[in-house]
Amino acid sequence: MQNYLLTTLDGGTRVVTEPLPAVRSAAIGFWIGAGSRDEDDAHAGVSHFLEHLLFKGTATYSALEIAEIFDTFGGELNAATARDYTVVYARVLDEHLETALDVMTDMVFAPSLADLDSERQVVLEEIAMVDDSPQELIFDLVTKAVFGRHPLGRPVLGSAEVISTVSRRSLSAFRRRRYRADNVVVATAGSVDHDRLVTLVERMREKAGAPTAGRPSARAPFVAAPKPSLVFLEKPTEQYHVCLSAPGIARSDRRRFTASVLDSVLGGSASSRLFQEIRERRGLAYAVYTFSSQYADTGQMGVYVGTREENLGECLRIVAEQIGQIVTDGPRPDELDRAKENLKGRIMLSMEATSNRMSRLGKSLITDSELLDLDRILAEIEAVDAEAVARLAELVLSTESLSVAAIGPSEERALKAVEPVCPGLVERAAA
């Protein structure tokens, strides 16, 4: 049974709530359909830069006042940018909900875009920080390898070249196109009255002057995956950082539940095959795990390992071996049961936090995904069988599908380790 209430305001803003009378807190999120996939090369990073600028003051509140208000509440205020959305979120006591909502509405719909140059430097420092962290940078490289020239292949932070030169006019134009009333979802979970929240959002949105004319520019659809590719970045690191990855499952695809089970069995938990074989039994790496992302029209799945040169070839061989075993035989019954219980337990535990409940509502609506009730989600996980996991592993993680990204001191040595796993890919890269 669904336990949420949804109202669409004049102008198109959707307000969704999940009342939880037993708690005193409320989690609020403004979900905006604006992410890095909505940018072109000339504006790479604008979504994330704009997210930063939302905190630099509004028509009513200065940057300092915003910080002081939430500090006084003992609450949380933060934001995040992804490839397909931006979210500004907070968690406060219910008695502070109206004030928090007023501040956040102004931030989203009436930012002053002040202190542009100083915040520009902050974002450039953030980009530099990722460049100095190979265990983070590797994911930008492998995403580029998987999605190529499609906007999904660009880093969310964008490029230093764009951030260094982008003008207030360009930022304002992007905000007007994407931060429209009908491209925003206000999601709340906790101690909240739905009807009162709707009234408050409508009143505050009108005060802030949310743009409503026109339509947001269309997103570039992901029609077909490019050929797998190999990206290497030379850095004088002690370890080699390697990702093997391919396009995955879309957020609307029912096989996303199978993908979650596959992720858990292969490398997403402490009892997973890769963690046990590579780290626990053989001590070949400290960090080895699988990862996955889901978007409206595609997804991404892959494996990360960071290790010293002498262990790299053996680590990648074990990765290929374990994927091959799952493709051939599927997960063992005990693995399958453990993975299902792991997923169901994590979901159930996450529902004890109002922030997670709010995020579930907001993310589903802003990405036009089906909002399933908890019983349906648990049933879908339970219905996954070993054959389905094997089929999906063959489709998504076969050596013919994998792109590779690597960071380390020697491209020659990295390719030597990769070649037995993805020989065709190395041959094409060398051609």
C-alpha cells in the first residue's frame, strides 16, 4: 500500500509527502530536473556550479543568514548534483519546517548568483581535488570510456576550462531553462501535514517568482552504446587503479532488481566473491568492489580494483574468472539467498530515516520512475532467480562488452594486465 500524498500545483510543481506522525523531524528536498547530461561541451559543469551558487544568497536571505538559520535549528542543509538531477535538501524539527521551506524556496527560485568569482575558485579546487585522487578520478575516466561523446560520459563537475570562464549570463540562462516550476519536485517525509505543505509551497513559490513560461530543453537520449573503449591516464601512483565497466540497466527496467542481486553477489558486500577471493583469501588488494548507476534510459555497471603492479594481472584474472563462473553456473543457492536478504535488510533499515524516505519519493518523481511500495520492492527482489542473474551477467559484463579505464605509472604494464581479460579491446586501442 502506497503511503504518500501527491499534488500538482498550477504551473506544474509536484508536491509529494509521506507523513510519519511518530517522528518530530521533517526531511525536505527540492528535486530539479537539471544535471550534467543536460549540458553541452561548452557548458560542462554548469549544473554543479549553479548548485554551489544557490547557497550564496537570495533576494531575501544573505549567504550568512542561510547558514545561521540552519545552524540555529540544529538542522542539516546540503545539496548534490547528479547526471540527471540536482537536489537541495534539509532535515529539521517540524517546528522549523515553514522557515526552512521559505529559505529553500528562495534558494531554488530566486538565487542572487552572488560571489560568482570566489565560488568559481571553490569549484576549481573541487575539480583539482578529484584530479589528485585517482580512486575518484578513475570513475570519471571509465564513464567516459563507456558512454563516449554522449553527455552521460562527462564528469558531473565539468571541466576547469568551462568553470574558469562561464559567465553569470550563461548560468542565469541555464537556470531559467531548467529551474522551472514544472521541472521541480518538492518531496517531504516525516512530521508534516500534506495540505498545509502544499499551501506553503504554492505561496512561497509565487513570492520567489518561479519561472513557468516555455519548456525545458530536451535531453539527448541514449540510443545506442558506442563500442567499448580503453582509457589510460599516466600518474606516478603507488597503485594501479582500474575499472572494467559497461552500460547497465535503466531505472525503469524491471531487471534492475536482478542487477542489484548480481552486484551483491559479485562484489557489493563483504561476503561477495571478489572481496573474498581477492582481498580476504589472497590479500591482493585493499579495495575491490562492484558499482552500478541507473538513469532513465540506460545505466552503468562495473568493477573497481586498486592494487600494486605485481598483483594487478592476478586481480583482473580473478575478476574475469568470477564473472565467467556466474555467467556459466549462476550464483550458488546460498549466495543468492544471502544477496536477497542483504538487499531487503538494507532497504528496510534505510526506511527508518526520514531523509531516505524523502529521497525515494523525490528521485522517483523527478526521474519519472515508478514509485513502488515497499512490499512490491521486496517481492521483486525475492522473485530474482539464479538463471536471471546469469543471463544479466552475460549481457552486461561479458568481456566483449567491457570498457576499461586505468590510472598508473606505466601504460605498457597496465595493458599487459588487461590484455588477457579484454584482448580485443587492447588490440583496438593499439591499432
